[in-house]
Amino acid sequence: MIGFASRRGIMSGFPVWRCLQQIPRVPNYTTHAQLLFHSQASSVLLPSRLNCTNRLLSIRPISWPASRLCHGDSQGVSEKGDTKEGFSLRALNQAPKPALYIGFSGLIPFLSAPLLMAATQSFYPEVAYAQMVYGASIVSFLGGARWGFAIPEGSPAPPDWMNLGNSVVPSLLAWLALLCRDNVVEGALVVIMGLGLSLHYDLTLLPGYPAWFKAMRTILTLVATFSLVATLTLKKFCTEKKIKELQK
């Protein structure tokens, strides 16, 4: 009994940490596999990342001139003319003084007819017809201006079928408007169509005109069109009288 007790004492006195050291440990395969996977992945992805970085660093700057970025390709504009070139009404400040004075004074016959009818609260067929005839002459003049612009040598608008053919269309519309002598409304509508078609030609279809001329043409055409519309509106709401009654 004494020996057994002594053996138990020795066993109880045996250090616990030595027992723990003798316990076999299971290797952490999960951690080792994760480290191996990350090392292989980094070895595969790192060259691709370096290649992408080298490609980004090796990008050469574009050798286009700054003028092309800001103003477009000057060669393309010179070849196509001013067909796609936009304009602003501020370009009217660059217009020559004679063009401004003569152009805006040409609105007097357009505006005087509806102003006279509105002041007298009467519609005068003779005045409306005179306004329509003047509008037809302006439409024919716009077509002739396009013809004269395309004829000189070195003009940005070459004398081809596009320019010369379209320059004749306003004159034909003006002639058609003059045939509507007995119906002022139809004649005025043909003139309005001729003004709008001429403006479309000069702004978008046919090249060559400077920006200040396009701005002036837009303002003059709008005012002339509204004056004809005002005359047609007064015909509907005002009583019709002869011009001789106004003289009395």
C-alpha cells in the first residue's frame, strides 16, 4: 500500500506540461493549403498586373493638334464647306455696316402693311397684294444671290448642280406667287414657303456664306414671315376695305 501510494505521488507529481508535449499534434493542412494557394495565385496574377501597369505607363500621348480638338478638323471643314458649321446671332456684330443698314431697311415694306391695317382696323387687299409682290421679289433675289455666289472662280460654293439648281427654285416659287393675283392668301403662303426654303438652303444645305450673313438672314426671314402672317391674321378679323376709302 505504501509503494502504490508512492507511485501515485510520483504520477501526480509528474509535470503536466511534459504530458502535453508528448501528445501528437495534427498538422494544420488548411492553413498550409491556403498559404500555398495564395502564393501560387500571387505568382500568376502578379505578372499580369505588371503587364497591365506597363501597358498603361507605355501609352503614348495623342499627337493631334489642339486646334483639331477645339475647332475640329480644319481640312474636313474646308472640304465640306460651311454645311455643318453652326452659327450664333452674336456674329451679327461682325457684319459690315452697309449690309446691316440695307438689309434691315428692306423690312420696311414688310412691316408697313400690317401696321397700317392694324392702325386703321381694316384689311386692304391692295396693300396685302403689294406686300406679297415685294416678298416674291425678295425670294427671287435670294435665289439670284446664291447663283452669283457660286459663279466666281475660287468660290467655296462650286457652280455644280446642287448650288445652281437650288438657286433657281426660289425664283420659280416667286413666279408662282405672282400668279395668285386673285387670291392673296395663297400668294402669301407661297412667299412664306419660299422664304423658309431659301433660309434652309443657306443655313444647312449649301455651303459658303459667312456666319454674320447667316445670322442676318435668320433675323430678316423671321421678321418677314411674321409680317406676312400678321397680314393674313388681320384679313380674318378686320373688315375689308378699298385703299380709296382710306384716302377719303
